[in-house]
Amino acid sequence: MQNVRLSISVAIGLCVALTGCGGEPKAPQPEPTQASLDDPLPVIGPQQDILAFGDSLFAGYNVQPGESYPSRLEIALRARGVNAKVVNAGVSGDTSAAGLQRLAFALDNQAETPDLVIVELGGNDLLRGLSPDQTKQNIAAILQELKQRDTPALLMGMRAPPNMGADYQRDFDALYADLAKEYGVPLVPFFLEAVYDKPDLIQPDKIHPTALGIEELVAATVGTVTEALPVPAE
């Protein structure tokens, strides 16, 4: 049943969504999550600079700028007492190859060297039917560049729908875990896990989360992001 639901919410949506097509109505304002209703911890310690590097799932397709995943993640981290600043480096339509091409520029033009880079790419590779080997090579090169710069990374995984074929699905789904193990970086196995099978949290394009869906993604991943941050120097 999980694969069937995935096919409905991802296979159809990948045909149109990650390219950044427009014209859909704005998503509704998010309702407060339980985390946002709790009393926030005092923000302490030096600033932790995070670069959210990905495609339209980070860029904030069809939601208000303050409703994107990086924006809501920063709020959630600060509610946990983490003095976080999250820079949104998501570009709608980016494949893993396009991300690799702009990585050095993005890193070199940050006001502060990132303490953590969250890498979220691969959905548009699925859209284009690119070989999982190509996707793996490109993301490996991104992680290698970060390793050479001594910059911690967190990898957000994606999954291929069954209609891509069993071999493709197997190879694509495995590449994120393989790379996380090879480069010793933490992994969120499937970034959209919290929303992909919940139609009320997905926009009409069947792939991009609504503003409320983004809140659910943040709630599901903020703990992993917190754990991935390096311990600030005293």
C-alpha cells in the first residue's frame, strides 16, 4: 500500500511540479503546530549558520517567502533554543547536476561560512528520468566538496515511484543511504515522508507541500537537523 500511495502522490506530481510551474492559488496560512505552541527555550550560544541547498522543495514553491521550509526551520530551531540562521539556497527546477554547478558559488558568497549544509536534490532527476548513477555521482561530488571545505552536511533523501521500473527504483532509493554511509553524514531517508500520503497537506500539483505541510516536514526533521549541527566552540 505504501508504494501505491507513493505512486499517486509522487509519480504524477513529478511530471509537472518540480519544474516550478505557476498559476496555482496560494496555500492557506499554516496552523500552529504543537511545537510552536509550547513555550520556546531561550536562544543561547553563538549563531549557527545553516545553508539549505536544494530545489523547489526548499525554495518554497507557491507559498509565501516566510512559509518556506528554511524559514520555518529557523523558527523551529530557535524555539528549541538554538541560535540558528537558515539561508534559503533552494532553486526551483534544479537537478543534482545544476546544484553541483552552483555549489561553490553559493558557498563562496555566504556572509558567514555555514556550520551545516542541508542537501536536498534528486526530485528533478526523477522528473527527467536521469540515471540514478548520474544522480549519485553529482550528489557525491557535492558531499565531497563540502568535505574538502570541512563543512558538515545533512542529506535529505528522495524515493522513486514504482512506475519508474523496479531496477530504477531500487538503484535510486539506495543511493542516498549509500552516500550517507560513504561520506559519514546524517540522513533523512525520505524528506517528504510526513506529507506524501496526506492529500490535505499537498498542493494540487500532487508533490509540493502546502504551508501547513511544510510545518509538518519541519516538525518531522528539526530533531535530525539539531543533531547534525556541530557543537559550538566555547
